[in-house]
Amino acid sequence: MATITFIGLGNMGGPMAGNLVKAGHDVTVFDLSKEAVAALVAEGAKTASTAHEAAKGAECVITMLPAGKHVEAVYLGDDGLLAHLPAGTLVIDSSTIAPETARGVADKAEANNILFLDAPVSGGVGGAKAGTLSFICGGDESTFNKAKPILESMGKNIFLAGGHGAGQVAKICNNMLLAILMAGTSEALALGVKNGLDPAVLSEVMKQSSGGNWALNVYNPWPGVMEAAPASRGYEGGFLVNLMNKDLGLAFDNAVKNHAAIPMGSLARNLFELHAGQGNGTLDFSSIQRLYKPE
Ligand code: NAD
């Protein structure tokens, strides 16, 4: 069992840190939100008053923060963790950020002989709670092998996509496809319901047919079809529209840099931005259904 510091206890980080505690690791947590910290302390984690204090003595530091600017603020600069952690510390960032930001953090880590892995996740809040996340890693193989037993306490599928930043590239591709699938699923459900179909029946038909996809299987966007999905609790919690827009922005920027065509991704980005502009930024991303079925 390892001595682990976990920073960023939001919708994803909270249950991920909870699973590390359950697995028997010695876990110290830190977040700017006192409520988030208190919830983990109640589950058996320790805490400290700053990220630096929390990271003292850690063999492994894991971060799960909203965006690249938060990751840079925690790790880089004279005040950043990388300037203070001992050589040999394993550092895993599971936030979804730009590949070049991850590479910048990796370069700084390497310069200080710290082992860095970008390890964004897929599987949503449900996967974080159940400990069934997919980790999509970027880094060298020996660091990956060192991190794997720790990641297995929080996830089921642990992939090495390539070198530093490769985990983020794969994650951005995945989330762009997810946005397209969620918007398309919402559109199909709304069309069926306009024609008098029961959304639950239509969902079952499409799930077992060639339109089947992850949104239909575990994250149905129509309220009431799937009890455990955010759609059935007013689209609260889950993966925020604002975070999906951040990821679609990362995909768009990356496509521009690489002269890659992403017409479907660009359209999905337009739809999610329009939806956020209508005051839905802090709802779960499956609330894109409301664009097609105003409540
Ligand atoms: P969230 O907003 O719920 O949580 C982020 C947490 O980080 C908050 O508790 C916040 O207080 C904390 N924080 C911010 N800056 C901090 C700092 N400097 N020091 C300490 N704590 C700080 O976000 P989330 O939904 O948990 O997502 C986290 C990351 O995971 C994002 O990059 C997101 O894109 C990605 N992700 C989310 C999901 C999902 O379903 N929610 C799925 C896969 C990936």
C-alpha cells in the first residue's frame, strides 16, 4: 500500500480518493472546498492546510483538477509542487487538459527527476464511484508500470497510449466523439417522441440496434428513462456542460494546430456552447437534450 496525496476532490476526485482509502492506501487529501475535504476525512483520509503540507512524505501525488490553468498553478513556478517534491516521487495528473500543457508539466518534472504520468479518465461519476474508470495514460513505460497498481484501485481498464501528452490526445478524441454521440442520441430521442413514441421503448430499440452507444447504455439523456442517470435528477452532478465545452475547445485547438478536419466535433461544440449560453453550463452535459425538448 502506498502513501498518496490526492488534490482536487470534485465530482470525480472525491469518489476516486474514496476508493484509494477503501483499498487501504494511506491517503492525504487537499481541496479549496472545505466541504469536499470534510467528506473524505469522514471516509478515513487525512488532510492538511495547504497542498504543500498535504504532499509532504507522499510517494505518489494525484491531481484531479478542472483545467490546465489549475494544473499549472498546482505544479509549476517557484511555489509549485514540482519545485519541492523529492526526486523519485510519482506524480499522476488525471485532469483533462491540453496535451502541450501536460508535456510542459512533464518536462519540468523530468528536470527535477520526478516521475510524471498524464492519466485522464473516462467513465463518468458512476465509474469513479464504482472504481471502474478507464485511465488513458501518457508517459514512459516504467512510470506507467509503477502507477498501474495504484490506478487499479480506482479503475478497471488502464491503457498506455504513448509518451507524455498521448493520454490527453486520446482523451480529447474520446470526448469529442462522446459529445457527438450525446447530441445525436438526444436528437433521435426527440424525433421519436415527437412522433408519439415512448422514449424508454425507443431507447431500448436503438440500444439493441445499430444506433446503440454509451449514452443509451449507461447515460440516457431523456428524463425518467434511466433512474441512475443525471437526466432523472434534473441533470445535477455528473459531467458539467462547461467541462464538456472545455474539452471540445481542446479538440478544436488541437485540430487547428494539426490541420485536421473535425466538422462533426465543431458542430457539437456549437450546440454545447449555445446550450451553455442559455444558462445550462453547470448542468450535466446530457442536458443537451433540452435543446431538442424544451421543458
Ligand atoms: P469538479 O469541478 O467537480 O472538481 C474540481 C475540484 O478541484 C473542485 O473540488 C475544486 O474545488 C478543486 N480545485 C480547483 N482548483 C484547486 C486547487 N488549486 N487546489 C485544490 N483543489 C482545487 O470537476 P470534475 O467533474 O471532478 O472534473 C475534474 C477533471 O476531470 C476535469 O478536467 C474534467 O474534464 C475531467 N473529467 C470529468 C468527468 C466527469 O464526469 N465529471 C469525467 C472524465 C473526466
